[in-house]
Amino acid sequence: MLAKEFDVTTSGSAVDALTAIAQQSFHAVVCDVKLPGMSGIDLFYKIQTLMPDAAARVIFLTGGPVDAHARGFLQSVPNVVLDKGDDLHKVFQAVRSLSF
């Protein structure tokens, strides 16, 4: 849906996403908290270490209950956190609100 307004790159895994983020600049990184192989939280920490400017542009999505660790993490970072059930308008608004 975001491709209606933005150039969108998708990744099949957090590792692929990290590679893409290292190779080019993205206005936003929309990332699920729970990912196979490497969690969205671990991906964020890697982005924060390797490309600190990109870490501020990560938008997290959650699709259901998160454990205490994930909940604490999401409360500790200033990044936008959206529920997968949120209106798509909120996702567009979150992406537009980021400074580049």
C-alpha cells in the first residue's frame, strides 16, 4: 500500500533488510517487532550500531501481544510504534512525519 506514494523496497529477512539499509539511504524503515531469525529489536540495535542516523527512522509494527522485554524496549525508544490493526492512514502519516 505504501508504494502508492513512496518507492518501496521489501526484504525477506532482517539480514536482507540490514544489507539494503547499509547500501542505500531510506526515508523510513517499517519493521515488525517479531521477525524470523533476527527480531526487529535486534535489527534496530544493529542499525543503531552501524548506521546511527537510520535508527531514528525505524517505525515498529506490532501484531499482537509482546513479551515484557519487547514492551520495555518499545517504551524505551523514541521511535513510532504502530499496531498492525491501525488504519493505514497512520502508517502513511508516520512515514511522512520523519525527517530525512
